[in-house]
Amino acid sequence: MENLKLTLLENAHDFMKSAVEEAEKDDKRYWKYAILNLSIGLELLMQNVLKNF
């Protein structure tokens, strides 16, 4: 199995992209995953800012 390495910024982008994909689904039950992924993406963005501060 191949190791996957992402930077904080790449990981944040991936979570935010997943959030949009979940929010676009017809079933409203996926909104909780969209919100969860969005919050994780924002947290990773803030970590990246602090890392580079």
C-alpha cells in the first residue's frame, strides 16, 4: 500500500472539496458530513497560517 502525504493546505482543500460534494447530495442527512468536513478544512487552514506565522 502506498503512503499518501499531503501538506496542511492540500489536506484542507481536500476536506473543503468533500464538504461541497456532500452538500450537493439530495439527501439532507449528508449535511452533517458537509459541515463536519468544512469545519475540519477551516481548522487545517488556520493551522497552516499559524505554522507559517
